[in-house]
Amino acid sequence: MLEPGLGGPTTQFENLGRVSNKGVEIAGSVTPVRRPNLEINVNASAWGNRNRLKELGPGISPIIFGLGGASQRHQPGYALAATS
């Protein structure tokens, strides 16, 4: 923490843990019909993403917040902001 007498902002951001994030995206395109007055194009794409909170810093408890049944959690082994 910075001393308030230094002036300026006194808040510092620090990393609280370690995250794993992996993803893939694929796309394909084909033109099965190509004639002077007619062309048909077929496009397809797919993607996927997986993230997990690997660990929180020493002494940091899981971060759970929200109202009622709509709470989110940042807890090792779960996706970031997973709903509980």
C-alpha cells in the first residue's frame, strides 16, 4: 500500500491467483455450386473455451458474491465467475 502523503491514488492492483485459459476456434467454407447465374456457399464455424482458477494467493479465501441463488464464485478448480 502506498502512503497517503505521497498524493495521487493510494490503491494498487495485485494478482491474487493463477488462471488457466484454453480455447480453440475452427471454420470452414465450401462452394458446392458455382455457375454463371447461381452460386451456393456453405460456411460453418465452431469454438470452445475453458478457463479454471488454478490457485488463489496465500491466505485468500474463495471469493463468493451475489444475491440469493445467483451467486458467483472465484474458487480454485472452478471456472471464473462460476455460478453456484
